[in-house]
Amino acid sequence: MATVSRLSRFESFVKAALARDDHKELRLLVTGKTGEGKSTLVNGLLGKHVAVEGAGTERCTTEVAEHKAMLHGVPVTVYDSPGLQDSTENEDKYLADMKKKCQNLSLVLYCTKMTNNRLKEEDKRAIVKLTAEFGQNFWKYAVLVLTFANREEVGRRDERDKDTGSEPDDDDTESWNVLTKKRFEGRVKIWKDSFHKFFIDEVGVRKDIVERILVVPVGDSRKSRDNPDPYRLPDRDDWFSEFWKACSFRVREINLFWEISKHRFISSQATQDDALTDLVSEMIAMAAENEEFLKIINIEESPVQDSTLQLSDGHEVDETYSQKLRDNLKKIDREKWVKEQEEINKREKGKIEREAEAIRRERARVQQLETDITNKRIQLDQQYKMNLAQEVYIRDPDPWCVIL
């Protein structure tokens, strides 16, 4: 009965959000380490190639790239940020550029490769820095995006999988589909649990905020010979639709998400009212069947955002800076100091080695000059003796004459 009440309340929230018309633009921040699939996701979201993918993404910049597109009549701006994960000296410039450009954000998409199996230390470090800079509320607008999920090898059992015993025969496609779906869902859950645990135990973000951070796998958006059905993942037929619906749970502008994605969910014959009713019903059904969404709507606060994210807003230090976060910041500062000292030592060592090499080369040059001078002296001495012998011979061509 309580679940029914929560779903009814959630339905009211969704309908109210869909009726809003005060916001006319979606503004998304995509962040994560270079090479983690950010650019691929940006291109997939905008439906066109605007961000360089692959090896060409390697860049050393402190600037946030801004990409704009019009999707089904909705203006969308996607901010593609350089990462904090590399522990570079440009962190302050990077954060300042975020504050300057990323205003009125609808959603934050934090990207990491699903094939990494776990959250890397670089990601943990970046999460701590983002929390320290922008406060816990930053994560109220966030979705953890598991990129390259289509490359997850669920056909091969590993330590994350709970299934035991023999695997189906190679030609038993149906059984393999069931098994790979189970493995894939299990691995996504491991990601979610470890991600949430890190936020609560290591960063000190409030549990009610953490429980609302959805973890969503995404794949490719372009067909290829090896991937003819890029939107399909082991547990879903269309990752983009599922991703878009999941994101709509995190934003104020559900109505704009609906305008962009409704063509994916409704038939061309349906009326606008019927389509809207179907969407609400589908979101309610989605929430009822999904444990993550049930947790979201179990919180008394509205699951639908009532504002956008302002990165320039200050935050309450006492609220945001938990002891766990302080400890992690001290650890990061120590690591940064150690890294800086290592860089200084490396530069000094390089300088000493270069100076030593220059001295060695100078010594070798001087030694060669001394050798050349000695050889020249020997050559001149021999020439002198030959000249002297010729003079004696001219004066006295006696073959028995010996010149001492």
C-alpha cells in the first residue's frame, strides 16, 4: 500500500514537471577522464559528430568545450570538460572555467568505462575535488554513466559473476541471452554499490543524495561491421532510450527530455495527449519495476528537481566538508605535494645529468684537441726531419752519409 502511495505521489510530480514551460533549454555537463568515452557520449547525445573521439581526444587544456544543437525543437548545450583525474597543475584554472561557463545546468554526466571493472583512483580523486569545490548538491544532478558497456565481455565468466557450473552449449542462444543478461545486470549492480559506498564512506556525501545517483550503462551510437545493432546491450534493446528516461528522473526539465525523446517511445498515430499519458504510465511502470527508482521515490523530497545547478553558488562549509572529505583532501594535498617534489627532483636530476653530459662532452672535446695537437707535433717533427735529410743530401749526395 505504501508503494502505491509513493507511486501516486511520484505520478503527481512527473505530471507537474511535464507541465512546466519556464525553461526552454537543456544544459548538460559531461565530465570524466580523457579516453573514458565522453566525446562518444556527447556525439551520441547530440546526434552529430561535434567532439573528436579516439586518439585525437588527447589534449592538454583547462577549457571546457561547448557544443550546441537543436534536437526536435529543443536547444541543447553540452559542456565537455577536461578531467581533474590527471592531477595536473591546471586544476584551479579548470574549476574556474567550469564556474564561469557551466551555469543553469540541468544534469551532470560523470563518465567512466564499464570495462574498468571498478572506480579508479583518478576518478575517486576527481570526485573528492568536485565535492570540495561545488558541495554535495553537485551530485543531486548527477548520473554515473558507464561508457563502452557494449564492450563488456559477458560471454566470459569472471570473479564478479555469481553463476557457477557449466555454461550453455554454444548453439543455445536463448540460454546464453539469459545468462549474459544476468551477468551484465550483476556487474552494473556491483558498480552501483561500490560507487555509492565510496560516496558515503570516503567522501561523506549524505546518504539521501547518494541513493538518488543513478548508474546507467551506455554503448555506441554508430553502426559498424562488428556492431550492427549499437543501441543494444545484454539487458536492454535500446540503451539510449533507457539512458534518456533515467536522466529525466534527475532533471527539472522533464518536459524538454520528453520533447527530444518522444519519437522513440510513441507511435506516429498516437495523439499528443495519449502519448503524454503513455509516457507517464511508462515512467510509473519503470519506477515500480526498478529497485533504484523505488529508492528515489521513497524519499519524502520530490524526486524531480525544482531548480537547475549553479556552479558559482557557494556552499555551506560545515555541511559539505565532512571529516571524511577533509581527510581525503589532506591525502590529495599530500599526494600532490609528493608529486610536485618528484617533479622538482626529476627536473633537478635532468638538469644535473644535462650539465654532467655537457662537461663530459667538453672534456672529450679538450682531450681530442690535445690528441690532435700531439699528432700535429709528431707530424711536424717528422716533416722537419725529412726536410733536414733532403738538405744534407743536396749538399753531399754520398750514399754512406748518415744523418743522426
